[in-house]
Amino acid sequence: MINAQNLSFVYGGSFKAVDNLSFHIKKGEIVGFAGPNGAGKTTVIKMLTGVLKPATGNAVINGFDIVKNPLEAKNSFAYVADNPDVLLQLTGLEYINFIADVYKIDSKERADRVIDLADRFGMTDSLKLPMREYSHGMRQKLMIIAALTHNPPAWILDEPMTGLDPAAAYELKNLMKEHAAKGNCVLFSTHVLEVAEKLCDHILIINHGQELYQGTVEELETAHPGKDLENIFLDMIDYSKRD
Ligand SMILES: Nc1ncnc2c1ncn2[C@@H]1O[C@H](COP(=O)(O)OP(=O)(O)OP(=O)(O)O)[C@@H](O)[C@H]1O
Ligand SMILES: [Mg+2]
């Protein structure tokens, strides 16, 4: 459903932020994307979603190449970016409607979905307020509601848990599980390894733009007896030897 082949990206003509990364996410899977700050996760996600054009390789979402068939590909995924501070002059509902208009979501489906999502995230009363009056977590919840109002097969979420309170994080995890259980897929980046450990079928770990691991959490933990994902991760990124 999400197929990335040999993706690379170079910033400023010389800095290779992503180096020949390939992965495949199948229907029904939730995949956690981990790696230290600056590892290249956001850059990979921006290539998958068409924000950045890969230097090499390609990304195919739901059968559509993001560079060759951008409209079809973009109709196949919901994207939550890593920064929720956008269009803050709009009210939450205006922003949701703006995004829903872009995706041409009909008014009945839109209303049903927004009512349900706003209720699940405790945002019903805040939708009429300008987003500049929201807290960070409220902005993050609004970005999630707006992205998921459009309910396509693939969800691509860049650190979606950041700033969420425990109830909102719980709801988002449930939404991801429900979405995957219906035969869709979710890719999300996170620094919270406990979440990846509990929620994900597969994890993808990168550092310096290169793959360190992809596979199941179970296989990884079996290969490192007595260690949890956090300890394995710290070993992998050579935490003790970092400069
Ligand atoms: N616009 C840019 N111009 C130049 N270099 C950039 C730019 N954006 C990111 N980088 C560099 O690319 C590398 C990867 O950054 P990226 O944002 O993809 O990392 P990340 O894994 O998402 O990190 P974080 O966990 O902090 O979100 C970093 O070294 C970063 O400094
Ligand atoms: Mg990032």
C-alpha cells in the first residue's frame, strides 16, 4: 500500500539526509518510524507525501506514484505534518472545511466524520474558536481531525502523539487500530518507543538517513534477549559513543 524504493534526498546540493531507503507497508499494517532527531524521518515522510521530490527512487501510495500521479496518490493518503501551527487565523471548523473542500468530501460524510472525531478528541466546543487561541495540543488534535476527515486508505502521520494528553493519545491509537483492522495502513513517526512497541506490527528505524532495522518488534526483541525496545534502540544508534 505504501511502497518506497531507493529513496534518497540531498539538502543544499551536498548533505545527504536520506540515503537509499526502501520499505513496503502492506494492507492492515501499523508501522512505527523511529530514529534520533535529525535522522531523516520527516524528510522521508515529505518525499512520500509529495512535499519534497526524491533525488533518487520513488514512492508509490495505493498504486500511484507520488511524482507521476500526484493527484491520485494524494487522494490515497491522509497526512499530518510535524508542525500544527498553520493558518492560525482560521477557526478550527474553517480549517477542517478548507481541507475537506480540497479533498471534495461531501457535506454529509464530512459532518458525520467531524462530529465523531471532534467528540473523540474533546474538541467539539473549541471548533468555533480561532486556532491562534488553541494550546499546542489542541492545534495538534485539530490537525489530526482535519487530516482524518478525509478517510483514505493510507495514513501518514509525522509525530502525531506530540503534545497530546493521555486521553487524546489513547483515542488516536484506537483510531489507528480501527483503520488498520479495516484493511488500511498507518505509518507514523514517533520518539515514544513504548507506543511503537505496543501498537506496531512493524517498525522502521533509521539513523543518518540510512536503515538500521525494519521488521517486527518481536523479532528484534528476540534477537536481543533481556532488552526492551528502548535499550535496543540506544545500542543501535550507538548512544554511548555519540559525539
Ligand atoms: N530545509 C532543510 N535544509 C537543510 N537541511 C535540512 C532541512 N531540513 C532538514 N534538514 C536536515 O536533514 C536531516 C534530517 O532532518 P529531518 O527533519 O528529516 O529529521 P527527523 O528524523 O525528522 O528529526 P526529528 O526527530 O528531530 O523530527 C537533519 O540533519 C536536518 O538538519
Ligand atoms: Mg521530524
